[in-house]
Amino acid sequence: MNNLSRRDFLLKTGLGVGGLAINSLLPHGGFLSSVLAADLVDPLALKQPHFPGKVKSVIWLHQHGAPSTLDLYDYKPELVKLAGQEVPASFLKGIKTSTQGGLGKLYVSNRTWKQHGESGAWFSDLVPNIAQHADKIAFIKSSVTIGATHDISILKLNSGGLNPGRPSLGAWIQYALGSANLDLPAYVVLYNGKKEPSGGSVNWSSGFLPTVYEGTAFRSGKSPILYLENPELVGKSQEVDSLKLLKQLNQLKGQEYPDDTELQARIRAYELAERMQTSAPEAVDLSKESDATKALYGLDEEITKEYGTNLLRARRLVERGVRFIQVVTGPVDVDGDERDWDAHTKLEENHGKHAKIVDKPIAGLLADLKSLGLLDSTLVVWTSEFGRTSWGESGTGRDHNPWGYTQWLAGGGVKAGTTYGATDEIGLQVADKSQSVDTYDLHATVLNQMGLDHLKLIYKHQGRSERPTVVYGKVIKELIA
């Protein structure tokens, strides 16, 4: 017994006696111990869901900066009638209006509204292309969240937490299901612009899960990952020798620090990086896509080219088994000011440009997934950190609104052509609070479509059994076909 190593002891007692039954350590049976993960299970190995999932991949379309869904999907004739008046006190009952700009007068932008499809869903003239897919969409018009500051609400949207440190939804999915393609990351982030979105990588972090589950950001251009290509004077044999030496050194250090998941993640990252030198550039290479497909996503127009490229890349990643693709919109120039959807002023100009950027590519994505037979196995989520108020700010914009706004789902076994919940007559807060859909409920529903029970997806951290939805969340069964 004196010569028995810690690893041998764990293996012999855990596997022989049953004191550490492996079944209880896997995602579908309980928590996956970070101490034993590297010893017993490849953290990226394919794992079974809790039950048969309806989807294999999620494309998470984050509209960064919070668009006014009152001006996109939530038609309110009563707001049109009351425009320019003070907000009636009856609509303010039960909410605190301590948003940035205070309480202004009710505001209506210059929109034309029409109903579309057999569902009769309302769309404004800002999104005419998405409107053509009305019968593919399941609307959530009773979305709510906590807080009304971007960084906090974006963090909550991605991780369920109000402070950094919790895993993002994509990390939880990768942890639970592993990778379906070991030549690519199972969780990829795509974003417009030259810099990271607000909050940066904390929004695709693995949090307290092992670092190997963190999202991988892909840049635009032929080389999607920084430093993936070899320097000019480094040959293939030199690279192989260097990686072999690094692996040996990391394995030696890993024996000294067996609980260090960062180190285990680093070893696998080097191995994945070597494989990705070929697979990642190929996955985002659009040269073999037809001109018709490129036009479908708007690659032939300057205003839609960058976002359309990201969505076409997202479709190619879905085809290659990537589980979670997070696509974040970038800023546009509004009279010399770089702005995301955050239209406290100049909403007409701001939303006019942003809607033009995303409308055709998103419609193209839905059409393309459908034509390729991928929409049934892919869940598309159109989402935002919060909505915008019924009253105006500075006369030409809207303030932040966490009390009632719209999000939508398409594909992936959702009940297409339906609407769940509603806001009040001026679109300020959820009309029936029993139908409120918080971030936790959205996460629980997405996980359900992947074949995962959010109540059983557990990870032991600092003595606590943690799950993706913290201590909240319910699956919105009315959204599921």
C-alpha cells in the first residue's frame, strides 16, 4: 500500500469497491468531479444526454445593445393613440422606473406594421425579410430580466449570473454533451467589428467548470484564431517536436498537480490547436459556397456582408457538429458615433441601420437551414439583454426595459408560428406575470431541446451542487412542439 499512488488509490477504490461509482460522476447521473475528470474521462468525449434531444446545435443570435422590440415585433395600437402623453400611472404599477433617463412621454417611431404568414404575426417594416419566415418562429413576448445595465444584463443573459464567475450556457452544453467533432471547438463565438463585445470573454467563459469548456472566439478573415498559423520559418516537423515537448512537460507538471484543470485544458488546447490548423480555416472558408447562397446571406451587399458572413459560417459550423455558436452583433456609425442597438437617441437612424444589417442575413440563415434539412436539428435563438421603454428619451430614443420585451426561437422542435405571453397595451411590462419568461426559463428550455434536464445538470463546486439555472428556471412547455 505504501507504493500505491493517489491515482491508483482512486481508481482501485472507485472502480473496484464502488464507493465512487462512475455512473454518478457523469453528467446524466449527477456531477462530474473535477478531481477525477482528467483521470477517468476525456472531458471532450461524446456524452449521452438525459433524454433524446430534438436538436444537435444552437445558434444564439445576441442583438447586442438591446433593440426596441416595440419597433420590430410588438405592435401596440394603444401606444400609437397615446403617443406624446405622459405614461398613465396604471401602467407603472409594480415597477421601479429608475432607468438612466427618467420617465419621459410615450413615444412612437415612424413604423408601418403588417401581419404575416398563417400565424398572422405582426412585423414592422424594419424586418421585412425575417417577416417572410413568420410561420417558422415561436415568439416569447413576455421576456423579463433583472437589472437594466448592459454589462450586468448581458452577463445574466449568457451565464445566469449577475457577477462574473458562472459558466456560460454554451460551456454548460459542452460540459454535458462533449464534442461531436474533436477537430473543432464545440463552442464558438462570432462577432462583428474590430473589438470584442461589451464585457468580452467573460460572456463565453467556462466559469467554475474546467477551462476546456470555454468558448473559442473566431475572428473574421482566413485565419479565424490568433496565432493558429505557424510563423514563416517554422516547419511542420519543428511544430510537431515543439508540441510533443510541451505535452511531455505539461504531463510531468500534471502529475505534480493532478487537480489543476487549467493545466489539463492547456494540454488539450495544444492538441486541438494542431488539429484546428486545418479544420478551422476550412470550416469558415466560404469560397466553395455558391453565389446564390452568398447572396441569400447578403454577402453581395456592403451593409450586410460582415454579419452575413458570420451567419454563413455559423451554418457551416453546424454542419460540422459544433454544438453552440454564439453570434454577437457589432456597432454601426450613427452620425459619427459608433453605436450598437442601444438607442437612447436617434432610434430611427440607429435601428434603421442595425435592422438593415441583420434582417436579410437572419432570413437567409433560416431559409438555408430549412433547405439543407438542418432547421429541425438546429435551434436558432434571437435574443437580447433586455428591451426598451414605451416612453421616449431625449425625444428621439428609448431607455432600457427589463419588465417586458420580445425574444424568439426557430427550428429545433419549437412550436412554430405561435406566440407565448404578451406585454401590456403600451408594451411596457408583461401583462400576465404567470407567463413571464426570465433568462433562467429561456436557458432551461434551450437545454431541454438539447436533451438536458437543467435540474439534473450538476457540477460540484466548493461544496455546492451548481446547475445552469442557479436555483430558478422552468421549461416553457408551451413553446415546444
